[in-house]
Amino acid sequence: MNEDVRLDAPYRAEALEALVARFGSPLLVIDCNVVRRQYHALAAALPGVDLHFALKPLPERTVVQVLARERSWFDLATNGEVDLVRDAGIPASRCVHTHPIKRDSDIRHALEYGVTTFVVDNPDEIAKFVPYRDRVRLLLRVAFSSREAIVDLSRKFGCEPGAALDLVALAAKSGIRITGFSFHVGSQVGRPDMYVQAIETCGGFIAGARERGPGPLDMLDIGGGFAIDYLEPAPAIDEFCRPICAALARLPNGVRVIAEPGRFICGPAGIALSTVMGRSMRGGRWWYYLDDGIYGTFSGQLYDHSRFPIEPVRPRRGPRLPCVLSGPTCDSGDVIAEDLPMPELAIGELMVARQVGAYTSATATDFNFFPRARVRFVNVEGPDA
């Protein structure tokens, strides 16, 4: 949008109705004040850690520019993400490229922009960097799976811990120096235990590799995965990070620590506004058909295993009876929630879902030619502008 819309949380019903009257429904509203708040909360909980916002959950130029003004760093994984931060005016020196599997063209594209730190996790990926060995820093990703994570991100990527130092030595034989390690214990993690274990293990690798190989290893990427509230509350971030900070303090000297938060920064910043476009009494329950659904903003319920709190913008009195909230498409699987207690809703009722800033618009489609929600930003310039 061309102008900065101001909106103070908690949002009044009149303000949300005005946004829909102006921009239409469905609508995804991203509050940049919340983006800033979340970034600084995590920075305070992880002092000394350089936070690289992961673009994947909300790849939006406005969010990138807002975070850049807060001195954020950035985590990239694809050519499209490289193009986005480049076009947003972000210096390549503030970015890392963390996809463990890349085509040669992907490497060249990132290098042309100026990114020089990449992640690998197997011998074939290491070999891809032989032509660029004098231009890059490589981090070796190690697999650590947390049972507390909603999404396991070590199932697909990361070497076995027992293979890590052998891969460092293999790279050295090709004239490639591994300069650090990375891990990602999973997404929406409920306990910090696996972070602590991974930090301690990688700290041991760094000490061991410094003894075996040329040049000191000086970098550790602790990934992301920090949880936010959905239907259940998440741990307070300062409490969650306290044992992580204690483990980081025991690392060998001279190690730069970075992280790749995504959901924690942008998830709480989003609200989704949708409208009841129809209703039908089926099997003794009301079915309410919204103009947004599983193929749109609520795609995160499929791909990210999230469940978003949703309610009418204007609270209604009366009994709350189990209902079905459905999306607009002709697919019978396009169902947002079943047996959800809800007061009786009218056609035209405005609904609001919260905590929807991550893995929603990023995975939305225009299936069945129902257009995905428009994305609009509020409080772009900040509270002091």
C-alpha cells in the first residue's frame, strides 16, 4: 500500500470493519509494530546472537525493509528470496544461504548478489563448491531431531552427528574449508532441551575440528523453531532461551552465533479477516462457508500443522453450539474447523483469525479461482514516526 495505515492493538471491531470496507475480504493484515516487538523480544532473550529472519514463512518486501531498519540479518534459501532482499536494498553481507541442497545455478545466483556463506550436509554438496572454494564460507548442517517439535526439520536435511568431523576432513582434501556448523531442531518447539544438546555437541565438534584441521572454526547457526501461541500458549521466550544461552556461554572462544527465526517474528503479527458467504444446516450443525479457507490463508493448517484461533469480529451473545467452518471452494476437504463451539452466525458476518502471519499467505493458492487474501500492512513506519 502507498500509505501507512495506523492500527492500535488490540484491534477494535470498527477498525477491522473499516479495513475490509476499504480493501475487501478476505484480507490478511500484518502489523509491523508486532514484527518489531517480536524481533526485539527474541534479541533480548538471545543476547549476542545475530538474528537472521527466515523469509520462508512470510516473504514480503515490506517485512524485510521493516526488519532491516531494526538491524536484522536475513536467512535465504532460494533464488526468489535472493531477488527479494536484493530488490529491497539489503546488503548481501547481511545474508546467509542455508538451503543444504542447491543447483550450481543457485550457487552462482547467490554469489552474483554477494552472498558468501552457504550450508552443506553431504559429500556431493561439498563437491559443488570446488569451483568457488576461494569465495565461500561453508557451514556443515548436522541433524538433531526434537520430539517436542511440531515439524521435524532434520528428517530431510543434516548429516548424522557421527559423520560431521569426517565431512570436515573430506572438504579439506578438496581445498574447501568448513568454517562452522548449523542445525535446526524443528519448528514450533515446546522445550529447549534439544537446542542445548545440539549446541554442546557442535561445541565439541568445533573444538575437535580446530585440533584436526587447518584454521579455526568460528561460526554456529542454531536455526529457528521458537514457538508462538496458537490454541495453546507457548513458553515465554526469555524462559525458553535461558538454558540455550547457558549452553552458548560454554562454546569455545571466538565462535559467532547466528539464528534463523521466522515464525516467532512474523506469526503473531498477522490477523486474517474473512466473511461468512453462506450457511447451511447439515446433520444438525450449522455449516458456515467463509470466503477464505484451506486453499488460502488457512493452508498453514495442512502444510504447517497449525490451528489458528478464530472468532466473530463482533462477539455475539447466545449459546455456543458445535459448527463447521468451511472454505469457499468446491472441494469437500476445504474445512477449517469441525465441531467448533460458536454462536449462530449470519451471512455477511466478519470473522477474525489470529496468529496467522507465518505459513499462511506464503502457501496460499488461487484454487478454484477463489483469489487468495490480499495482504495489507499497518504501522509500517513505527510508533514514533
